[in-house]
Amino acid sequence: MSDELSKDEERARAIALLEANHAFPTDYGISVIAHSAEEVVARVAAAAFEDGPAERPASAHEMRPSSGGKYISHRLTIRCEDADHVLRVYARLRAVDGVLTIL
């Protein structure tokens, strides 16, 4: 049960931090480094915008390949309604096989 409490406490801290630094709803920026395989690119986009097309502002997804082409930097702008929405997006992105880092 102590693990459960610590997860709840971590989530509460994350929400408090997000709410202290952002006025929701807002366009929230996330950077993702992932393998450049076509299926990984598609899964990153699907995970980021799973809540619907209303999340997608005009410049929602920019990609830059690494110099060797093995990795891609995804710069995502997601319309988030609240701090919980941000945490859901991070959780979906972490679940994508091929994602290396989320910033």
C-alpha cells in the first residue's frame, strides 16, 4: 500500500507543478526522441493525439531526423484541457515501443 500512496503523492505533485506553471487549457509542448522506424513515428503521433483532432493546433507535430537517420526528434504541441490531460499524454507516449526519451 505504501507504493500506491507514493504513486498518488507523485501524481498530486506533478499536477500541482503543472497547474502552477501553466494556465489551462493551453497548447503544451513535448519533445520525444524515438527510433525512426515508420511504425514508431505513426505510434508516437497516434499516442500524442489520441484524445481527438481538436488537440491538434496548426503546427502540432514537427520531426527532425538525427544526423545518422537512426532516431527522430518529435516536437509536439498538444492542446491540453488540464494537468491530468498532460499526464495522460505522457503515459501514452511512455507506452510506445521505440520511444527513448520524453522531455
